[in-house]
Amino acid sequence: MLIILLGPPGAGKGTQAEKIVNEYNIAHIATGDILRNAVKEETTLGRKARQYMDQGQLVPDELVVEIVKDRLLEPDCTNGALLDGFPRTVVQAAFLEQVLPDIKARIDRVLSVEVEEGELINRLTGRRICCDCGASYHVKFKPPKVRNVCDQCGGDLYQRSDDTLETVKERLAVYKKQTEPLISFYREKGVLSAIDGNQDIDSVYKQINSILKDY
Ligand code: AP5
Ligand code: MG
Ligand code: ZN
């Protein structure tokens, strides 16, 4: 099973991905998480990626496609994978088409999570992340039981450095220009399902689940 989660920053890709991979027992491949880890560990990749991420720009395609190719070959992907935040450009989508035969996979569904722009800004500027396990919260929409403490592991919560209003606006503009064209790319291939992401977290998941249960 190979599923792609497509959608603007703040659409709830990471939030829904956590639920999907638990239920369907497939690997979660989030390029944003992999890149943030590389930045934290100060690897060569992290040093190259940081400048782009801090400015809300996409990391160059050639760096990202290598990460995904290697990741798809890891043993936990044999049962399938959920791509969260990849592909994000037409070049990345074309690359994915090329490597799929090598791993004997095909794209089952592309879920395009659609959310109003004002709501995206509210979600991103109120998001908080656990510094230990990466779990995601929201000060209003998904608050932890104890303020600034992770429910799952007790770690401290922090705000992502690209979740400031200014960088969020840049990320939304980058999405429109570079990623939105993928919606028609996948619609033409007949694999796209639109999801109304404006609803609460559980209602969005119900829509997703009603589509995925057939695959
Ligand atoms: P990435 O980490 O992928 O960020 P993004 O696409 O901007 O998306 P987000 O993670 O911000 O949003 P999300 O949709 O996951 O929302 P979430 O579930 O957290 O990428 C970061 C950077 O890395 C990029 O800018 C780029 O530089 C680089 N990068 C990554 N992939 C790349 C690629 N393929 N190519 C090139 N560069 C790449 O939810 C957001 C908030 O809303 C949370 O607080 C959550 O609790 C809340 N929430 C979620 N759902 C709901 C709901 N239904 N109702 C109310 N609140 C909700
Ligand atoms: Mg995310
Ligand atoms: Zn945690």
C-alpha cells in the first residue's frame, strides 16, 4: 500500500499520518521530520537544508529525492508506506514515478487535504511540538493535558522555528506555486481523492478511513 498525503502547510498531514500508520501498519515517511532531524544532528544534509527551511523555501529536489529513495528501501516499508510532505514539486513526482517499478510498488491513493487559508495560519501559529518524541499539539485545538508538557512522553513542547507568521505566509506562497500543481497531476492519473480538512481532527480521519479501507 502506498499513500501520499498532499496538502498545504498546516492542513493536518502529520496529525492524520499518525492515525493512518497506526491503523494500517505502514511506514510513515515525512520528509520535513527527516530534514528537521538532520538539522538538529548537524549532519551535512542538515547544514545544507537549514537555510531553506528557515526561510520557508523548499529544500532542493536533488537532496530530497535521495532521502526518499533510501528510505523506501528500508525493511519497514515492505508492508507499505505513507508519504507525508513528498512529493512537493513536479520534479519530485516524476522521480517517484521512476523509482516505483524498482521497489515493485504503485501509488494507491493521493489524499489531497484542503483547508481555508485563515485556518491554516491559526493552526500553524498555535502548533507546539514535543522536543523528545515529535508529537504535535495545538494550544487551542489539541492542547496537552498539562501546559507545555507532552502527554505521551513528558517532554517539553516547543514552537517550530518556521511557524512564525512571516515564515508561514512564505510557506503558503511556496505551496501555491510549487506544490499545488500536483493536484491536477494526480487527478489526471485517476488516483486523487479530495478531503475536506476544515473539519475537526476525528471527522477528517473518518473521511480518510472511508477511502483507505478499500485498498
Ligand atoms: P513539513 O514539515 O512537511 O511542513 P509543512 O508541509 O509546511 O506542513 P506542516 O508539518 O507544517 O503541517 P501539517 O500538514 O503536517 O500539519 P499538522 O498535522 O502538524 O516541511 C517543513 C520544511 O521542510 C519545508 O518548508 C521545506 O523547507 C522542507 N521540506 C519538507 N519536505 C520537502 C520536500 N518534499 N521537498 C522540499 N523541501 C521539503 O497540523 C498543524 C497544526 O494544526 C497542529 O498544531 C495540529 O494539532 C493542528 N490540527 C491538525 N488538524 C486539525 C484539525 N482538523 N482541526 C484543528 N486543528 C488541527
Ligand atoms: Mg507535518
Ligand atoms: Zn513527547
